[in-house]
Amino acid sequence: GAGVSQSPSNKVTEKGKDVELRCDPISGHTALYWYRQSLGQGLEFLIYFQGNSAPDKSGLPSDRFSAERTGGSVSTLTIQRTQQEDSAVYLCASSFAPGVEQFFGPGTRLTVL
Amino acid sequence: QKEVEQNSGPLSVPEGAIASLNCTYSDRGSQSFFWYRQYSGKSPELIMSIYSNGDKEDGRFTAQLNKASQYVSLLIRDSQPSDSATYLCAVEPNSGTYKYIFGTGTRLKVLA
């Protein structure tokens, strides 16, 4: 079956612009995660969705970052007023249930000029 | 601060040898442990999960978990040049929040 998909694969934007990153999880997966990976760094947790529960937003670095998940499926990560330090690869992962294996999408490489 | 630590490497092994990758974690109550492989410029790919003490084998890969000593390791037998990648250890702390903590990874180089 299809894996996790993300779009766009690459996004170049100017400082101060807003960007939207999309994630389509594996069908039937109830848990969805967003991570950020800066060059040569580990994965930084951003936000976690589980079913219809309130998301765990504790990893969002600032109030410029927000995410939503519509209908328990597709998720959108929005970064407002982008800054150069937001440049990174944004990875989405999904899992069948909390606490089990996560499967990653190909990521979106964001470059803020 | 819950932590997951890995030696950054690079760990260089000759082709055909056993590569041993180690990971330690700070939260004694951690329940779930995962190994991912990440090729340069690509996203992490799940290799194995392990949830209970002992060994778990899958093909050329063996994961070993020792909760008392708070470490998890990954053995790769008959290493191939295609195994050259960064290996990430991930731990689910016993926090009930399912916020997996990833190590920064060990870079493995298998020399032909």
C-alpha cells in the first residue's frame, strides 16, 4: 500500500512569508507526528495527533508554528512569518497506534532566504 | 530532560564484518525502542522495533535490549556497503505522551 506522502518536496520562501506543508498518512493510521531535522542534527519533535484527541503541541518552537489534522487524516503544518532558522527538513510520520512503529514520509525541505 | 545518546561515529567496518551500534537512554521507564536507518538526504526508514528485554532477530539485523542497564543495541551481520548510512535510535519514554525521543545517530561506513 501507499506510504506516508508529503508535499511539497522542496519549498524555497522569503523571510517573513507564510508556508504550508502537507502530510498524508498511511490509511488507517490513527497517530500522526511532525518532526524537524536541521542539517546534521537529530529529529526534533514538533506535534503529535492521535485520533480525535487534542494534539500534543508541546514541541512547537514558537507561536508562529501551528498544525491541524482534518478528518483524522491529512495534516497541514503552517509556519507564519518564516525566519531563516526555520530552514530544515520537516518530516511527517504516522503509526497504526500510539507507542508502535512510526513510518516516515519523504520530508519537505524548507529553505528560508 | 529525557535523553537518548549515541556515538556519532563514523563507525567503520570491513565488508562482511559485524557492525555493532549502541544507544543509551535516561528514562528508566521507557517502554518502546526503535532503530531507523537514514541515508544521506533521505528520510528515516524503520529497521526494527523491540519492546522486551533480550534479543530480536530479523534477517541480518539483531536488536538487543537491556532495560536494567538502559541500553539498546543493533547488530548488523555480514555488513554490506549498502548498509552505510546513519542509524537512529528512538525511544518512547514512559510519559504516556508518545513523544518519541531520537538520538542524533551513528554514522556507519562499510568498507568494500
